[in-house]
Amino acid sequence: MMYNVPSRTGVDMAPETVLRLAAVPNVAALKEAAWTPERLREVLSRSPAGFAIYSGDDATCWDFWRRAPKASFRSRPTSLRD
């Protein structure tokens, strides 16, 4: 799983980088905390089948969930969605 949380790592992974790494067989998911609707749409539309994207930002996880992911990795206890 890739981890894109610039507030903690100091680096923001561009969608192009995420998509290149998503093509690597051992990379199955992305924890995304620097998303925008456009960025999420781009990665979702161009990523390989079965690639998962998870919210990594407490403040925007509800809006993120409405758009795509199955779960949220949060600094508080993890919440799962059916």
C-alpha cells in the first residue's frame, strides 16, 4: 500500500506517480490524504482493476467515501464501510 499523507511525510505523490506505481503487481492500494475530487477521479479512472484507494484524512473522509473507497485509515479507530 502506498501512503500519500504529505502533512506527515513532507512529500505529495502526484497522480502520475501513483498510477505508475499502481501498475507494479505488488502494489495493491493507496492511502490518500491529499485528495481533491479531480485527483480522485483521475486515479480511479486510470488505475488497474482491483486497485483500492482509501481515505487517510479524518476531516474529509465522509466526502471521500461517497466518491469511491471501501474503508478509511484514520488516526482514530478505523471505520469500515460495506
